[in-house]
Amino acid sequence: MKLSKKTYLTVALSIALSCSMAMPYSINIALAESSDIDTQVSSDRLAPQNLMAYAKTYSSVSLVWDKPSDNKDVIAYDIYQDGTKVGSSELMQYNVAKTNYTISGLKPNTEYNFKVVARDAAGNQSNKSAHVDVKTNEMGQVFNVKDFGAVGDGVTKDSKAIQDAIDACTAGGVVVIPVGTYYTAPLKLKSDMTLNIEKGATILASRDVSDYKIIDSRWEGTSFSSYMSIITAIDAKNFNIIGEGTIDGNAGPIKEAADGETKDAYGYPVNTVNVSGAYDYNIGKYNGDNSTAVNFDMGLWWDNKKATDPTKQTARPRTIQLIRCNNVLLQGVNIQNSPSWTIHPLYSNNITISDVSIKNPSSPVDSPNTDGLDPDSVDGLLVVNTTFDVGDDCIAIKSGKDIEGRTIGKPSTNIVIRNSVMKHGHGGVTLGSEMSGGINNITVKDDIFDGTNIGIRLKTLRGRGGVIQNATFDSIIMKDISGDAFNINSNYTGNGTPLTGTGVVDETTPAIKNLTFNNIDTIGAEEASFFQGLEEMPVDGVTFSNINVTATKGLYSQYVKNVKMTNVAINDGNMFQAGSKFDNLEFDGIADDVKSFNGTSDFVKLPNSILSSDQGSITAWIKTGANFNSGNGTIVYGKDSNSVNGFNVSFTKDNKIQFNMNVNSKTVNLVSTVTYNNDVWHKVTVTWDASGNQKLYVDGKFEASSSVKLDTVSISDASYIGKSDVTNEFFKGDMKDVAVYNYTISQ
């Protein structure tokens, strides 16, 4: 569509973005402009929307924006600084151009103007986005760790020199780690500083356990004594960890144990790992049997079994831990070989993680408990353009466990994860199972899940209490998922024993509600979904829109209610596994726009097993075509696998509308009082309920009813729009807004 020159008002992003700045600052936002960047520009698509600077330092500004509404041909976004092109976000390996960019090499305390333009393969550009004006931070005094005696040879312990530089750093100052490898004990950061790990520099964690002080922390939802993390900050604010260097937790390495080896060099027993077997939904990996058990020497930390008893054990260190911190930026660094969780913000607010790469081994077996990021009772977290390739969950959002978590009552909330890549890991993005303080207002968008065991995962159990709610997953590509694309499990047993179900709902009963899944493509998964709520507390309120999944198995669901599916395609209509049940399911979007049917071969296949004879509803807008006759009259049709029981909404031979249902020896047949073959749009609605009442409406007007108590059977093992299995009964004309419901709607 050719666009005239219009202006589009850019709206600020959510508070979760705006509060995530490392330092507060103002941004001037203008209206989008017609492009004057290139005289050969086309304005055939809208400008990128909602351009915003989400982070800045003394030498960089990080931008993020939303895709134009017409973005199907976009292959790149060009970034302009003060009118000059300074870079592009090009197609990456997943054929996606990311909607973020970090401009580096800027001058401190200097104001810059930025715009973004979308570009297609022919070089045509959109209008420019709204512009943002950003002033970089001032750069304070520089404290080079080598000036404090650091050697950086990878052997000499540089702990004291680096910590001395940190302690000496004045407000607004920068501690620089130059090229070299700095072998060090854990370091403690403070407020109002920047730690810059330069390209070619590595902070290498000490392998001397005595270097690790024991501090008060939380581990897997419970207050726990933990070894101090390699980078630790406690009660600090307004600080940055930046650079292109590496933080190496120095755990491992993983290697197959020698014959007869029972302990590693640190005195820990070697790990016996099953390397194949059936998929276990509770632990998110495959469990083999004794025939596939292999002994592995996992080295320091990973051979140290996970701490489970806070009265007797000390939890392993993380690589970065932020306890009660505010306004923190972590940007650009590479993190690897974490002793346990890689980044652990705890009771912290307004954290931004940008352009970070996290790598913990997943081969030959997973490095244990090496989650990439564990936001734990955090308010305000933004993750942008970060890559996770780990031995456990890529991201696991938490808020405490059981009565302690409920008593502390600090939720994880206002979290945005976008433009990031989740590679190997048990779950791409996981919510729970330690969620007793609540998890809410979560947005995951424009992300790639590549080869994770599970894609999107929510887990809890009886006894947890707490609520997971208001989570949106949008514009996600998943590929080669070895387990479920979508997993919701209220009977998780991997971290705690569920209480026995009594049917009573109290403070120990967990709830999951208000979930939205939009614009998600999954290419290859073992199972489309595994959804299991609790009988006394079903998962409540799930919306699927524009979902495409190719999986070995379809959707499995128990105790899930109030579900709406719009434009959902799973396994070419073989959508539901046997035994699946959704309470109050609406399936629409089948023909949102007008769809024409030629009367001879056009039809739409519906998913299997949506409807039963117990209760349900169908609505459709129809308009018959030229030369229509009753042989062209099937609107919606369904049958069971034996072609014994079924239904048909269609035209009679005299061009009236009828609803017919056959169940065992009983028949329902409702017919309208007048004809409707008049080339005019009409809305047809049929309903049937559990009490045995069937009704037909046209254009909101009651037409016919019956009262026939039917046995409960499937009537849609195969079902179609515009076709029945009777020869030549195809619809000729147009349809739109077709919807089917597995419950009785109100007319």
C-alpha cells in the first residue's frame, strides 16, 4: 500500500523499560518524519515504532524499537546518528533482523540524535522513526587495576589489586580491567561506579575454595548460606558492568571419568549421568537407565552436589550476584563456566542486561544447575540481545518457595525479555517453580529458542501458593525443541514434594492465570504442549493467537479453562492428544477475513476433537454465491472416527438453514423458518447444552429449538468448514468470522 506522508506519534515503552536505565535521564521524542536520508527512498511501509534508548554509558547508547506494522519484507534496520548512518541491524542466522542496536565509541557528556529506518531487499527504506535525543554519561576518574599491582598473567592471584582499585574508585569513576587474564577471588562492587572489562581481558575465578567467603543469600527459593559469587554487589546502586571481555567462573571441565575413578581432584565424588532415555517433564531432560549411565569427572563446583539442606550445606557461588541492588547495567561481557546460576539478581530493582553472551557446557552432558539468568524477587528487569547456551534453564524467574516465600511476599514483576537467543537449556524461559511470592507482568518478545528441551515453561506444585499471572509471549521462533513447545505443569516434583490434593483451596494452592501467546512459530518439537493444572485450581485464561506448530504429538491438556485460540495451526489439524480437555474453549480466526468458497473443492479443515455432543456452539457469517443451490450448502460439518456420530450446519434443499446432530440412536434437526439464499451477509449461530437443549439463531433472531438429551461422544474427530464428507456438498459463497466453542455461548 502506498502511504501518503503522515505522522505517527511514538509512545513510550512500558515502565519495565523506562525504569531499567543504569542512570536516570530524559529523552526528547518527536513525531516520525518522511525520509530525507536518501533521495531514492520509498515510503511504502510505516516507520519503526516506539524507538527508545534503554541504556547508556559514557561511551555508548543502546536503542530498541518495535517492528513496523507492515514488516514482512524488512531485511534490515539502518541506524542514523545526527543524520549519518552509523550501522545496521541485519538479518541474522534465523532470518530475523533484530529491533535493537548499541552505538559505541561515543564521547562522554555529549548529546546525540538517533533515528531508525526499515529497509527491504531492494534497498527501499521506510519513513524515519521518531527521533530520540540522548546525552551520554559523564566519565569520571579512571582506575586501572594494573596501577594497583594487578599482573594479569592468569597465575598470579590479583584479588587484592582489583579490589583495591574498586575500593579506591570515586563516585562516577571507572575501574578498568585491561588485556590479560586476572586470576582472582570474588570481588565486591559498590555504588556509583563502572567496571569495564576490556576486550581481551578475562576475570578468571579462583579454584581455591578458601577464597570464597560465606554470605547470606537465597538458593532455589530458600534462605541459604552461599559461597560469595565471583562478582558480588550487596545494597549497591547506580553501577555498571560493561566491556567486551570475559568473566570465567572456572568451573569444570567436564570429562569422562577414568576407569576406577570415584573422586575428582577436589575430593568430590564423580557424577553418574544417564545419557539417554525417556523425556522427564519434571526435570526437563532425558532419563536413561543403568545401561546408559556414564561416570563424569566434572571438576570444581559441578561435582559438588546441589545444596538442599540450609542447616548443613553451603550453596555454590554464582558468577554474578546482585543482592538488594538498584539501577544496574550489565552490558557486552561474555560469561562462561559458571559454578551454578550465572546471573542472580535477588531482591533487586531496575536491572538492565544487554548484549551479553552466556556459555555453560551442555556437552558431553549438562553442567548442573548452570541457569543463565535467575531473576529472584526482582521488580524491573530488561533483557535485550543476550545469548544463552547453558546446562539448565536459560532464564528461570523465581520469587521464593513455600511458606518462607509467601511470608517475604516479594514478587518478580515488570520483566521484559526481548531480541534474545536461547540455545541449549532445559527451558527457554521458565516461570517457577519457586514462585510463592508471585510472578506477574512478564513480557517475552522477539526471541529465538533453538534446541532447548522445552520452549516456554511454567511450573509449580501444591504447597507453593502464590500466583503466576499476566505473562505475554509474543513473536517467538522455536526450532528443534526436544520436549514441549509449551509446558505448564502444576504438579512439578523437581524441587519439593507436592502436598496431597484434598480439593481445598487455601494459601498453599498455587494459581496460574492470564497467559497470552501470540505470533509463535515452532518448527520441530516432540510435543506441542503439556498443560496440567490442578483439579481444584485449573490454569485460567489462556489466549493463543497466530500460532503454528509442527510436532510429533499435539496438545495435551487437563484442568485448563477459559481458552481462546485464534489462527492456531498445529500438525495440520491433528491438534489434540487423546484425553485432552479444555473447559470453555473458543476456537476462531479460521476465517477472520472474508474467505471465498468455489462450491467444488474449497474447504478449511478444523482441528480434531474440539467439539462433543455434551455442549458447544458454532457461529459463522455467510453469504451465498451466484448460482447457489442446496448442494452447495455445507457451512460446518463434523463426525467421529467411525462416521457414526456427527453434526452438520448447512442449507436444506429449499434453501433454509438447518442444524443436524446424530448421536447413537438420537437425532437433532433444527430448520429455520425462512430462506436465506439471497446474496446477503447473515450470521448463523447454533448452540447445545448439557441439559439437552439445542437452538438455532440467524442474525440474532431465534429460529428453532429442541430438547433431546444426548449421550456424550466426540463429534469432531474430523471436521471442516465448507465441506462435508458427502459427495459434492461444498459451500459456494463467502464466509467470515467462523468460531467454534466447546461450551454453550449466550446469544
